[in-house]
Amino acid sequence: MASLPWNDELKTALTERKAAGQYRFQRTRTGPQGVNIVVDGKKLLSFCSNDYLGLAANQEIKQAFIKATEAQGVGSGAAHLLTGHSQYHHELEQALADFLDQQRVLLFSTGYMANLAVIDGLLQNGDTVIQDKLNHASLLDGGRLSAAEQLRYPHVDLAALSKRLDKASSSNHKLIVSDGVFSMDGDLAPLPDLIDLGKKHQAGLFIDDAHGFGVLGKQGQGIVEHFQIKADKPIVMGTFGKALGTAGAFVAADEDVIETLIQQARSYVYTTAQPAATAAATLASLKLVQEQSWRREKLQSLIGQFRAGAKQLGLNLMESVTPIQPVIIGDDKQALIIGKALESQGILVGVIRPPTVPKNSARLRITFSAEHTEENVDQLLSALESIHAH
């Protein structure tokens, strides 16, 4: 038995977590990701994925993946800086740089690794990183790993951010870090204000656009396009495992930033490159994101339909124009009960509890996909109404 001398303590902590309604369980999906899925053998209508454009099981993307696997095999077999960097990786980096109108793009195996790379790779002792309190765990971990001092400010509180920047005035370098779309609230970072504060305080700006890339903006370029930022663009991280339906991530920035990451970002240098076929599939997906703007339009219409219906039911919605639509319940156990009641009606939603979200803000995290229909949204609203009535 591979156990630890303090297994008893682990057991106690797990029991306490269960009693507090904060225990997490793995669930097994069979068949493709999508709107109608099979989880633990049950057919469910899912409002529980980040497959915002409905591309995760897209036929064209699947074919691109299969074709590239036939041509280049499965494993990349090495790090990017050895022999793991295939022509597909190279083409994808160039296509993304063109799409985002940025000088360079660098690929990463996951968004988590990309975030660690930027913060740890660009900052050192004597520098300061200043983060929104509701930033994704990977950004906060990047700050913890880095030798820089980490400061945090209350969620989108610009006055507090300004004070933190003043406090860091003696630092060698300062980096403001924020989610673009906050993954649990669905709201947007005030990007134009962050850019202004960065300029005023000589601070860099890094935006994690995992939930905005592919979704926001007319072309799907993300939060930078949403706010129509043409000059002074921030460094941007985006992922492929959400709207693009594949896997992996990228960082887009200027030549000097990307070259620095190639030289010294540990989570880039010391890991195996993603399979070439994943990059080939993402290239096919990027093409669809650009050509099929109807997916974003349909998504917006479904979000509008849900918000109007939820407001009529008196549900506690958060301010969000994105596919992430949280319904605040408050109590952890109550949120679990409602989640289970929805599931008994064949509907799956995310039930999010502390420590992922602040105390007393347990919620249903309802996410939409361009593959949902108006009937699906009606079905969800009816189920919420029947539970709400009780």
C-alpha cells in the first residue's frame, strides 16, 4: 500500500470536507462532449461544459486531427526546443499571430502552464505582480511560484489596484494580472481602465482570456476585440480547450516577450510538446471560428433568452454577457440539493462551492453552447421554475 505516515489526518480532513458539502467527485462521460451527453450511464442535457461554440466534436476538426495523426503519429516525443515542434505547431503559431494582430504567439500544453510561464518567466526578485482576487488559480499559483512579491486587490476595484501600484512604486518591474472573463462570475475585466493604469504606473498588463477567446468580439478574437483595443495591447493568454474545442493554450505578445519566454519559462522549456495532431485540429478550428460567426450570434441570442427568463423567475443572476451564467444560491448544501433536483429532471449544471468561490456564494454555474436550442433553454427554465417554486 502506497500510503503516508499521516493518512489518518487525510481521512479526517476528507470526512470534514464531506460534512461541509464541499466534497468533489469524478464523473465519467461516455461518447462525445456536447449538449446531449451520457454521464455515469445517464443521458443528460448538459449546461456544464466550456464547449461554447459547440466545436468539441465537430466533424471537420475531427478529420483534421485524424489526418495529422496519420501523417505524424500520436506523441510529439520531445520538448518544443528539441524535436517536438512540428510544422503544425509552427503554422498554428503564425495563424494565431495573424488572427490576433500580435507580433508573436507561443504554444503551451495547457492554460495552467502558460500562466505559470508568463508570471514566473518575466518577473524576478525585486519585481511585483498585482492580481485581481478572483483570478484563476493558475494565475495566483504563477504569482506564488515567482520570486516577485505578489499583491492582490478586491475584484475589479480600480481604486484599490491604484493603491497597490503606488505601494509597489519602488519595485523594479510591475505586472498587473487579470482574467479577461472571470470563470466563476462570467463578468469582464475593465480592460481599458487596466491599460490606462498600466501606462500611468509604468506597469505591464497580462490578461488570461481563456473564456473570452473565440467567444467575444465580432471575429471571436476575445476581450481585446470586444473593447476595440487597437494600440497598447496587453500580453494575452488564450486556451483551445474551451471555445475552440481542442486542447492546449497560447501566449500572444511582442517579439521580445515571446523570445524571453522561450529562453526562460520553465513550463515551456521542460515539458513535452502537445501532439502535432492537436495543433492541426486547432488550425481547423481557428478557421471555423473566423468563418462561422453565426455560432457567436446564436450563443448571444440563447444567453439573452436565458437571462430574460431567469429574471422573470426572480433568480439571483450575476452581471454577465458571456456564456457563463451563474445563479447564486448562497448555501453550499442547498446548491447541491438544487443541482441534484435538476439532474433528476435530466439536466446537468455545474454546482460550484467554496473554496472555488467565496464563502456563502455557492452557485449553479450554467454555461451555454452554440449547439443548444431555444427548446433546451426553455427546458432548463421550466426545471428551475419547478424547483424554485418548492
